[in-house]
Amino acid sequence: MEDIPYVRPMTTSTAPIFSPLTFLERVYGVLFLPGETFAHLRSQPATLEAALTIILIRGLESLRSGQGAVGTLLGMVLALVGWSLLCRVLWSLGAIYGRVVSYGALLTLTGYASLPWLCLAPALSLPSPWGRLAAIAVMLWFGIWQLWATSVALEISGLRLLWLIPLAAVGGFLSVTWLAVLIGLVFSF
């Protein structure tokens, strides 16, 4: 008999293969199937769609609060800038943990993870005290989804990432304190 050499199948990745999703399928998936959808978004980032999601959320929030056109546009621009800066900080924290992650994937995941915020206005429209309780529940949902999306993007456990929050709060407090002292020193001369 002839010796037939064994040929291994050509696989370069153990990551699951996902079929492309539409924008609305991603929105539905983030709200109702977050685990699978976050994994999909990590492997196939859609940064422009995530930016549009941030703009949509901020625009609707501006309408809810009764801001004018200039305030709405300014709010949208500031929301995009804040979102990108926050993701840059998260990306840097990932580098501290030795995680190399696509900045686009991080933007995509955190952008889509902001979708629970859309439920804030309906929650606040409920009569008191249920409206406030529902708003707190929406904010918790939003926070948990952000933590989950960030942990998926950085491939860090959610609990480990949660420990960074007090560290970030202390760092922010120290930065503001040092800035105030520096400004005080500059103007004391």
C-alpha cells in the first residue's frame, strides 16, 4: 500500500466564523443576545455604525431634555469626542494588561453597548417613584453592558476590569487635585 501523508486542515484561527449582520440585527443582538453579539462585534467591528449609535442616543437625549438645534449639535460632537477619549483611555488600560486590541473594535463595542440608554426616557415617563427606580435600573443596565463590552474587547474578565474603577476614580481625583494646586501656584506669583 502506498503511504499517504497526513495533511492537517488549514485553520489559522480558533475564532468562530460569523456571518455579517445588518445594523438592526446588531442593535437587536446587543439588547437581547449580548454575549453572541459582542463576540461578533469584536471580530467584525463596525466603527461608523457605533458612532452613528452614539449620535442617535445623544440626539434623542437632547430632544428629551428640550435643547435647541445648536445645543443638540454641540452635544453630539462632544459625545463623539468624549466617547473616543474614553475608549483611548480604556485602550491604554488594556495595554497595561498586555492586551493588544483593535481600537476600532473597542469603539464598536462601547458604542453599541450604549444602546440601553435609549430606555431612559421611557423609564423617566413612569409615575413617581417607579420612574426613578426604572431610570436607576436602566443606568445599571447601561453600566453593566459597558463593562461587559469592554471586557470582551480587551479579553479581560469583568471582575478584573471592575477593580479598575476605584483605581480610575482615585487617579482622577489626584489629577484634578494636582491641576488645582498647579493653577493655584501659577496665579500666586
